[in-house]
Amino acid sequence: MNTMKNTYILPLVLLFCIGVFTDANAQRKTGTKKRETTTAPTDSRSESKSTRTRSSDSETFNLLNQLNTDIKAGSLTFTGNIFSIAAKVNTGYKVTDWLSAGVAGKYRLLLFNEQGQANDQSFHDYGFGVYSRAKVFQQFYAQVEYDINNLARQDNGFLIPGARETQGGLYLGGGILQGWGDWKFGAELLFIMNDRLRDYNGFAEYWFQASYNF
């Protein structure tokens, strides 16, 4: 009887093992399909995100490609006992190939030598403004600019320590730039339309400049 029981039990155990293995294998395949199904949208989102990133990088590059920057030095003057030199930076956006607009900032150092004094006294002017520029030809341009200037006050050719004055002024003029590639070099002349500013800087400002992406 025991032998017969063992004879029946062994096939049942084998059938049970086969059933468990088959069920486990089916569940494993189902889980793999679910993971593949779940992964697919993730890949799609990643691809979409990558596309948006490339598009954003392209827009940023196009924006930077439309910017123009000028670095200038000039307005070297000797007036009485006053020596001055200035620097200026312009950054503009090219609305079209021939028209651009932007902002400008400038700084001017003045050295004043008073009779009887061993050392020069230093003073500072600075200003900020907006401008618009139009190419007349490939190398020439016309420019209109309006600046607000904070100035060390002068009286009859003498600088007054601690006294300052603010003057707004319109500038009209133009320049020439020559060169190859992204960098070009040239000069600019801007006529001062404000009479009070002319008392400080003469009838015009002149600059030697390097221009990027003109």
C-alpha cells in the first residue's frame, strides 16, 4: 500500500512543480512586458525633453548671435590744468542687419593740477545712456544717443572737490569700422547737443573702438 501511495504521490508532486514553474514563468514574462510598456513613455518624454533642450540652446545661440558689443577709449583732452581720458562700452541688439539699438556706459578720469600743489587731484565722471545705430554702408554708420552724465563740477577751468552735477544730453554722429571676421576696428565721433555738456567735454566726443559682431 505504501508503495502504491508513493507511486501516486510522485506524479502529483511533479505535476505541482511543473504548474508552479509555469505560473512563475508566465508572471515573469508579464512583468517584463509591463516594464517595457512603462519604459516606453519615459523614453518618449526623454526624447521630448532632449528636443526642447536643443531648441532652447538654438534660440539662445540665435539671440547671442544678434548682440553687438563695442569697447572704446578716447576723449583725451588737455584743458588748462585738467587732463582727462575716458572709456566706454556699448551693447546692442541687431534688430535687422542694418539697424541696432542698445545701452551704453562710460567712465572718465580727470586729473587736476593746481598751482602750488605737488600732487594731482583725481576726479571721476560717469554716464549711462541708450542709443540707436544704422549702417549707412558696409563700413559706415550713423548713431543717435542720449546719456545721463554725473560730472565733477567745474568753475572757470577749476574742479570743485565734492561738488557734482547731473546733465542729460543728446549726441549725434557716426563712425567707421573695418576688419575681417567677428572683430572690427575704427573710430567714432559724436557731437554734443547740450551746451552745458560742451563746457565740460568740448563740442564732441571722439572714440577709438573695437567692435564685435558689427
